[in-house]
Amino acid sequence: MAVELPALPFDPKALEPHMSANTLSFHHGKHHAAYVNNYNNLIKDTANAAKSLEDVIKEAAKDPSKAGLFNNGAQIWNHSFFWNCLKPNGGGKPTGQLASKIDADLGGFDKFVEEFKTAATTQFGSGWAWLVLENGKLKVTKTANADTPMVHGQTALFTVDVWEHAYYLDFQNRRPDFVASVLQNLANWDFAAANLAKA
Ligand code: MN3
């Protein structure tokens, strides 16, 4: 199905000073929008026009000749997911089932944060850091470029985009500071908890 660029789930100024409206105007208004345009052009008048975005992503992942379709489709999904991982006055610590599962599977919130920061900062080049559910257990992972947990048998719970376009206007080359700031100030643990609850 043709995809529409989703509206941001917050006012573009609402994440300042941690993520500027300027960053969002490029990241959402140009980068995410370009993936949507590219994808819609690629599926136009093909059998994929009748399929869900998720189905197209999963099928394209298995076919190297569909790399362009996979990259644009997965980047649409990853970005739509990422915006929901952010909220004004976010951060802090998860509560409830997500908190106890982080304790049980990852050795506690502080250890999770360290592991997540390491994944985010050691992803060489462009990509994503993730908290996922795999075989019933939480796991911290990283993916390159457009790669996405759904094609690895994992359910995404939370992510941070570590492509340079996500942070360069606000943090220049300081990716570790960007990731730390998202976790501390913007992380929407309610969204991650909801993803866990329905997984
Ligand atoms: Mn991005």
C-alpha cells in the first residue's frame, strides 16, 4: 500500500533543546519524507502496491535485487517507530513489566543503559541501536543502514537513530552525547512498555 508520511507525535519544538525543530525539519521533513516518496514510486503499479509495508519489507529482505525497496521501506518503518520512542520530558526509568524484565534479562537499568550506549556508539557508520524482544528475552542490538529487527525474528521495543542526520545539526560529531541525551531527556519508555505488553 502507498505510505503517507506520518505526522510527528509531538510539536516539532517540543523536544528542544535536546532535539531541535531544525533537526526535525530535515530528519522528518526531508529524510523520512524522501524514503516515503522513493518507496511509493518503487511500488507503484507493482504487486507490492497491494501489500502492507511490513510484508514488503520482510519479502524484500530475502532478495538482494530488492535492496532499494528494502532500504526505503525499512527506513520508513524505522523512522515512524523512532518518533514514537521520543517524547517531551521523557527519559527517567521504565516502570512495571518493562522495568522488571530489564532487571531479569539485562542485569538492571544501569547495565542496560551502558549496553545500549555501547551499541549506539560502536555502530560503524549509519544505523540504529535497539532494545528488542527475541525468543521471549530482552536484548540490545544494533543494525546497519536500514536494517530492522523484524527481519531477524525480533520485536522492536525501542530505538535510537544513529545516522549522522539524526544528530549532526545539534551535536555535530558527538554521537555519544546525543545518545546519552535521548536516553536521559527524550526516551518514551511508555511506548517501549506498550510494545512489550503486546509482543
Ligand atoms: Mn534517520
